[in-house]
Amino acid sequence: MTEIQANYTPEKFQNAEQIWFWFLYSKSVRNDIGQNNGRTSTRRVCELVDVETLITKLYLSGKLNDAQLAVMKEFGDRRRAPHQYIWRENHAAAIWNTAMQTLDAAAREKGWIE
């Protein structure tokens, strides 16, 4: 291990939304094999597989449901959270908030959030 690697501390996330958007973006980049835009990435406290495993465990334990995962996926693809003051997104915003609270609590327990 080099001196740079020994002194480097991975960056924690600020909240569950940041974890979720980082996860989806990183998966899409990983799936675009051969495309290198020259950007450097921030080292995080967890890996993609860790987030995927956590989401799966939350789903299998009943803490996240199908509706929550559907809203997380839909708005994750849009790269934004649903807005409670947009009439068509009002219900999705409530579902999103409960899902993010669940993810936030689990990620804090793992030490991924500051």
C-alpha cells in the first residue's frame, strides 16, 4: 500500500438520496463498458454491491415495498426526487420520503452517512 492510499479516507454520504443517486449513476457508468470520459471518481465508504445488498435486505425484510422501489427507480432514472408541490408527483413524494427514511436509517447504522 502506498502512502497516498494509507492516508486516504473514503467519503461518507450526506443522506439517503445521495446514496441512491450515486448508486444508480455508478451502475449506469459501470454498464457503459468502454466509455471513459476522463473523470475521476470519489472513493466512497461502500461499494455498489453493498448498496445493492442493503436494498435487497430491506426489501426482503419488508422494510421497503414494491411501490417504494418503483418510485425510487422511476425518479432515480429522472435523476431527481419527486416534488410534493407538483400535483402529479404528490403521492410519489410521500412514498419517496418514507423509502428514503428507511434507507437513511439503515445506512446510518452501517456508518455510510455523516
